[in-house]
Amino acid sequence: MRNVTKRDDSLELSRFFMSSKRLLYIGNGVGTSLLENLLATAIIGIGLAGFASLSGNLSIVGDKSSQKSIATTIAQDKIEEIKNLSAKIELPGSESLISPVYSGGVWSETQGENVDSEGVLDTSEAEYQRSWVITPDPDRNRLFNLRVNVSYTDRSSNSQTLTMNTQISQNKQVASADIIEFAETTDDEDDDFETTDDEDDDFGY
């Protein structure tokens, strides 16, 4: 007589439901991991965009500061040049001259100078425009007012002008001090920002 094994349907059903739960759990795990990855990617993207924007702003600020420092040096170079020249020759004493140069025994006006960041004239990278005025003081003999302007366009496309004023005396007993002014001009309106710094006293000649 052959033995017949009776199939246990309850066991099969139990296995079926366990398999379904396991698949559901696996599916939920995969979905959660994908969502977490998407959120992490979005957060990293926002952070990188913010960092790039901040880096760009800091770079512009650094460039502006560097340009202003260069403009100050360019103005100071011209002041020192004329002071040294005044020790050898007489400065123009009859009238104000715009951007004068001394040549052939006489002072003559010019259109100023184009200067690059290294202080070299008339190069292809000369982005600074320098001009100056020598004016005799009406009340004091052999005392001259020197004003140097350096203009340029900053990295934000705004026109900037740095001005330095000093006095040069061909009387050795008179002292003078340099004064710095800084003006910013935008395309919409002219806003003047002036700062004055008294530097070390310079004795004229």
C-alpha cells in the first residue's frame, strides 16, 4: 500500500505572506535610500552654489582693494617725482599748469599719463589715468599746491578717482603733509566718498 503525503496548505500560505513582507521591506529600503541620496545631492549642490557665489564676491572685493592700493602708489610716485624735480629746478611760479612736464628748460602742459599696475607708462595694460596740477600759493612765496588724480574703472565697472594733495615748498623751512581723497562714481549717480589720511610729514625743498 502506497503512502500519500498530505500537503500542508497553511504552511504554503505562511511562506507566501512572509515572502511578500520581505519584498515590501526590501522595496521600502531601496526607496528610502534613493530619497536620501537625492536630498543629500540637493543639499551639496546648494552649498557649492553658495560657496561659489561667496568666493566670487570675495574675489571682487580683493580686486577692488588691490586696485585702490595701486592707484595710491601711482599718485605717490608722481608726488615724489615732482618733489625730487623741485630740488633741481624752479617749479612754474606764474600760473596753474595741468599735468605739466619739464623739458628743454620750460614747463609745458600735457594730457596726463596712462599707467599700468607696475607704474609703466603707455603699455597695452595701462588701465590707470594719471593727471596732476601744480598751483602757486597766492599767499606764500615759493610754496606750491600739488594735486594728483588717478582714475580707473574697478572690477564692478564703476569709475573711481583717487586724489592726493600736498604742498611743495622751495623754501626748506616749510613743512608739508600729503592728503588722500577717494571718490567713487557709478553709472546711475555720482556718490563721493572721501577719506583723509595724514601721512608722515614730508619736508619740501
